[in-house]
Amino acid sequence: MAVVIEQEFFLSEVLGRRVFAKKKRIGRLTDLAIVETGKLPEVTQVVVSRPFGYPRLTVPWDRVVLISNQEIVLDVGDDAMEQFERAPQENLILLQDHILDKKILDLDDHEVEVVYDVKLAFQNDKLYAAEVDFSHYRALRRLGLRKLAKLLTNRNEQARVSWLYVQPLPEQLGSFAGNIKLKVPKAGLAEIHPVDLADILEELEGGQRVALFNALDAEQASDTLEEVEPRVQRELIRAIEKERAALLINEMSPAQAADILAILPRDQAGAILKLLDRDKSSKVEHIIGEHDEQILLYGSAEIIKLPPTTPVAEVLARYRELAAGKEVAMYVYITDGAGTLKGVVNIREMLAAEPGRTLGDIMTEHVISLPKDATLREAAMMFERYDFRALPIIDDSEQLLSAVSSRDVRSLKPRLA
């Protein structure tokens, strides 16, 4: 079992480290070999250069017992050294030889940048290549200009690409001199749908799953966390720092946040709740404790509301802008100047509308809605009956207050029995 001092570090930080076979110094680390067997490639061997006259060693990862900021220790005795005196197999990818300083091209062959470093993640006794880094900070660090890197660049600036988006390299690599190619256009690196990411995460084993999840930015990670099944949610939340967990959960609606926190141990959920915004924390605690099952607590005001005179063509042209940050985006709710709910239109109806039509022309006027004092159980029954993806919540004068998604209600239904 390997002991790794840091759970995440960069390739450039370990290359050149002294390597010991038990207590005997034998050389320095010159490369790490990976195999692309899963969504994230796994480090399977370490390559060690030795003094002149001695052949280099290629040692399996399971012989690594320690990686610190000063040394790497292998569980290899003098009598076993000879069996590792070989070059890496041709089907292995060498991070130093095949990846560093290579150009990254997107799906359309547009140049993205140069790989200046590779971020490594350690999970469950395995080491994974999680991201390729093309930040100027890492470039200056590799040149030994650490002080200059701190002065001229922002080390927290995201200039990385998850290995999820890297196309497999050729099987016969040799000393690979080609470019690294991505699976997506340059403009679409951050646009992999959370549902697709959730499917990928659920297919991975634990270590790869956590390493990939940690490679996502906060917004992507939050959206993806909502989509994965409860077992995986629990595993991911337990595996990350509570501050990051709070950051991700703060991005969710109170109902979504309550759904995730309710599956955690009480002490862990309590620690995360203390880090949430005060208003969000209060609502989440109410939902978790079931002190108040009013559906209004689960509703979100982040919905699309437009007047009936709005042209359908305008909505479609601006849909990405209108839907940004909305909790319910599959429906457009039609309201008058006083905020009274007049109708609803779903995306499919807009796509099928004839040119020149307005929302008022195609809206459904008889809207199935929930009164603000409806209970969570009543909402669950309503979703079962009508199979809508969301329902609006109105007050006594039919003013639109918010909307609640079927996903939020159905995920909490087991606690209503």
C-alpha cells in the first residue's frame, strides 16, 4: 500500500525526485507510465533512471510504498532489481515523454495550448492522471521561476482540461511526437451536460470517480452532483473537503440540498449546514427535519417568466440567456403585468410553432398548478397523476410565486411514507 503525502500534485513536482529501493538510493524518477483502461488513466509503472552504466528500471506501481515531497521509496530488494531492468512496454503512455510539452488540439483541430503539466490525483491506493494543465503559472514553475510565477500569474486561474475530454493516444507510440487531441470543440470544453457526466461517474470505480469529480469546476460539479444516484452522492460528499461540499450545495435549490444532506451522517450534514448561506441553511434544515412540509419551501423563483406578447422566435433566439441559472428551464410561464399566471409553454411547443406566433398564441391557458399551502405529499400525488417535469406554485390571487421540479419532489418521496 502506497503512502502519498499529498492527495493531489503535479507531474513536474515528482519528476527528478530521489528514488530509494527500501533504504538504498538507486536513482531518480524520470517518468510515470499510464494505461487508459477507464475514463481516467491509471498510473501503472514508475520509470527510474540510474547512474551511468546501470540500465533504467520500470517498476510496477504496487511496489511504490511512499511518495513525499523529497523522495520515492520502492519495495524492491537488491536480489529483485534485475527483473525490473527493462524499458516500458510499447502500449504504455509515458507522461513525461508523450504528454508534456505537446500541443493540445480541439475536435476541430484548433490549437488550445501546450501541455505544461499533468495534475495527478491519489485515491484508494491508486494514482490517476486527472487533468492536463496549460496555465502559464505551471509553465513558469517548471522553468524554476516560482517567485515570478506568483507575481505574474494567478495560480487559481483554471487553465486545465479533464482527461475525460482527451482522445485516446495511438496504440503504437514509440517516442510520440504528435499532438494531443480533445473530444470536444474548444468552445465546448465546459459544456458537457451534467446528466452525461453523472452517467460517467456512476460507471467509474471509487478512486476514478472522485478524481474526475474533483476535476470539475464548481458549477459543473454542483449540477452533476444533483444528477447522480444517492449512493454516489454520499460517496462524493464524504470524499471531498466540507468547504468544497458547502460551496457545491450552496449552488442548489433548498430541496436539492436537503435531499443530499439527508443521506449523510448527522454530524457531517451539520458541519456542512453551518457553512451554507444563512437563508439557505434555514430552509434546508426545515426540509430535512420535516418541520414544515409546505411545497412553497421546495419551490424556486429561478424560472422563466415572460408576457404573452413575446414572439416565440425571440424566446428561441435568447433561450440560452433566459435559461442561464434557472432551476426550472423546460417551461416558460406566461404572466401579465401584475404577475398573474396566464399560461404555460414547453420547449417542444415553441420549436413546433409557426413563424410569427407569440407565446400567447400557443400557450396552454388551463395550467395545472399548486396552491402555496399545498403539502409535499399533495405535490407528489400531483406529479404522479400528471407526469409533468415541473409545476408552478401560485397564491390565492393566482400570482406566480415559484415552481417545483418533479425531480425534487420524487427524490424526497420515500421520506413521506
